[in-house]
Amino acid sequence: MIFKAFKQFFRRFKKIEFHVLIAIIGLTFTIANSLIFYKYLQDEFSYDRFHKKNDRIYRVLRVTFENDENHIKYQGAEYPIPLGPAISEYFSDVIYQSRFTESNTMVSNNESVFNETVH
């Protein structure tokens, strides 16, 4: 039964002109990219929404510009380690602060040694 269905599909598929095939492939890529973009936006807008006081959470970014002020050279959230406690000390509105980083580190347990990515 399935073989018959595939056979019928390929017979009809031969009759379809080439531009219809390109349109179907283009539509498939468009729908796939739209779904991926939607999931990306959904993830970005749900950032830290699970906290009770999520309206109080802020992320500090560093932006480095080239010589002219219109061209961004670097944008990220990486800072020196002492900056976290300094922010809490100098700004009274900051109640808690935390830092996060990703690094490759060697972890050892007795004789076992592992290379791990630590977050």
C-alpha cells in the first residue's frame, strides 16, 4: 500500500514544472527560518522571567567603540572580577550582584583528571 502511494506520488511529481518545485523548496525554507526566528525571540524575551522579582534584574553590558562613535568594536557582558563587589559598594540600589563566566578548566578528583567547561 505504501509502495503504491510513493509510486503515484513520483508519477505526479514528474509532471510538476521546475518553477513549482523551486517555489515549494523556497516556501519550506521560509517556514523553517520563521520558526527558528520565533523560537529565538521567545527565548530572548523569556530571559529571567521565572524569578519572583524579575522587574529588578538588570544586566550590565560593556560597549567599546572604534575611533568614531558610530561603529561598535565590541559589545558584551565581560568585566574584571573586582567590578561585581565594587558595584554593590558604590551603588546603594544594588542589593545583590552575581557574575558568570565560561572557561575551560582542568578538574581533578584523586587520580582522575577531566577537562571541563565551567559556567
